[in-house]
Amino acid sequence: MPSKQNSTRYIRRTLEATLRKAAGQFPAVILTGPRQSGKTTLLQHVFSRRYSYVSLEPPDVRTSASADPRGFLAQYAPPVIFDEIQYAPDLLPYIKENIDAHRNRMGQYLLTGSQNLLMMERVSETLAGRTAVLRLLPLSQREILGQPDAPLAWERKRNTKVYSKATSSQHLWKRLLRGSYPEIVAHPRRDASLWQSAYIQTYLERDVRTLRQVADLTQFQLFLRALAARNAQLLNLAELARDLGVSLNTVKHWLSVLEASYQVLVLRPYFINTGKRLVKTPKVYFTDIGTLCFLTGLQDPKHAAAGPMGGSIMETAVLMEIVKAYLHQGAEPQVYFWRTSDGREVDIVIDTADGLVPIEVKLTATPTPKTAAGITAFQNDFPGRSTKGYVVHPGDVSLPLGPDVQALPFDSL
């Protein structure tokens, strides 16, 4: 079957090295992530010379796969890429059968899927121990800037050169508001608002209806917009349910749909007792700033930066850059936020092998030692565990704000 046609220019991804490694060590690899995050493009770029490609989305292909699974797999023998495996989940037991017949043959099947919840249940049941699971989100800023392998600030050795160059605040905000889906990044003249509108409609009609039976799509869209307005805030689901006139269970159900389809990330508080990390007051962040801004009606970079959502947008940009950097290396990001009852807080805490990295996000382009107060409080509360902290901002100033706190431009993150 011919490859999916794609005229979008290829943007190098951080995940490439991990993907090659996984295909060399597991009989199967499954690549998940939101619709349009670049999964098919990545697999074809890395493996097209050796692998055939089959999209399972067309109805006739699905029918063929379900009518005669063994015959279908014989027709498309390994090594093969099966795109959108969630449309033909009944193939999985037969893929397992083929893998077990040649267990020592690595990289037989490369599978993609846009849905996390249902598909991962089937994969864990069927292909446990036989497949590596990797996730691909939309482009990180380091990928957009052509430096996909650049380490995060706290991962750099002392003499490592920072890859970024000064970016004007206006250019940064324009880049953030467009979002980070490969298609919109690769085509800078394309109308971002029209693209986001079409994306959300496709998401609602295909992914939401498939994942769970959401009877009222109009009400679900209202929920999307209400949630976007609460981005980066402590989320009170009971209050949100009251505002929308739906039950608390419905809101919980809808939030799980957004998580399962990679549209939002739930950030939980950090506690020294790991058993208490899962609390009832998480924060919720949209994984793409373009989607967030579309849902909140923001189109002008200046208005976005100066308006009430400015802090939320910048915080989301920093959080998602960190999350993508880890996920696109095949690692699970251990990210939290920290807040005390007396109001001290740190926007992001990363639990690393070297300790806890506290990060504050500020809108000011000229950070001062006062902006590091939350980080200093965190370091005092976690002596010996807390590492150097960072105040990330949209300006171009990099300077110390204290003994163990550094002001860091966003593009140097």
C-alpha cells in the first residue's frame, strides 16, 4: 500500500534516536500521541526504506483486516508500519501470534495510534512484554528552532554552549500563539485560527465520539472552552460542573476523554510523602498553546501577552517544553507544582535523578531576586534534595538571582 501523501517539510524530532533504539530492541513499537502530532511522518522518515506502510483508517482496509486477520497480516508481512491501529484493534492478537513465532526478530511491527486510553488497554492485554510504547506530542520549541537534541538547562554540563539566540518578545508570542502542530509550523502563511477550528471539529467528530459516547457535542465544546479559561489554575471540578449545568461525574468523564486523547495534561502537587501526590486539587494545562488560545478567543500576540491569560500561556509553554523534552527521549516526566497553605508556591518542580529542580515562570523580561522568592522557600523546605532553581521569562537576560537561582530566557530552557 502506498505511503500517505505528505507535502509538509520534515522537521527533525527528538524522538528519532529513541525510536530507532526501540525498534532494535523490541519486536513491536507503538507510537501514540494526539492527532496530527507527526507520528506517521516520523515513522516514514526514519523507516520508509525498509518498511511497508498501511493505513488502517480507510473503511475498506478495516473490513479486510477484520474479515481475515491472518490473511491480511500475510499480505503485509513484517517489517511493516500499521498506521492508526485503534481502527483495527482485533489485529493485535494475530500480531502477537506472529511475533511469538519469531520472538527474536526485532522491529517487526511499528504501530501508531491517536488514542491513549482504549488502545493502551488492548496493547497491555495483548502485547505485554513484546512492545515498546513511545509518545509523540506536537513540536517542542527546540524542535521548531532546529535543535531537537539540545539538553534542558539543568542537564547541561558546565561548558555546554546554550543553543538559543535572542528572540524578540513579539516574535516569541507570535510563535507561541500559532501552536506547535507540525502542519501549522511548516506552513507559516496558513491561517492558524482556521486550522485550529478544523482540528477541533475533526477531534470532536472522530476522537471524542470514538473514545466515549459523548451524546452532546455542543455541551462538550462549552466544557472545552470553560476548561481553557481555567488553564494553569487549581481545578475545582464541582464548580465547573455547576457552571455548565452538568453532573460532577460527567465533568470527570469528559476530563478523562481529554487526557486520553492527549489534549490536556493534569499536573499534581508535590509532597515529600509520595502517597499524597494524588490530591483533589490538580492544575490542568492544554498541551498545545495554539489550541488554548483558539478556545479562549486570543489571536493577537500583544493582547495575549498583556492580557489576563498571559501568565497562563507562558506557564503552559514552559511546562510543555519540559514535558516534551522528556517524552521525546522516551522518558516519563516527573513534574509537579508546589504550593503551601500560606501561599508560597513554585510553578513547576521536576523530580530528577540529581534532585528536585524548582522553576518559576514570570512574564517580566527583567526578573529580580524578588521573583525567586518561591524558589528560595522551596529550597529551604527541601535542603539537600532541591537543586539549582530557574526563573524562566520571555526576555533575553540570563543572570544569577541568588546563590542557587538563575534567570533563564525561555528560548534558553
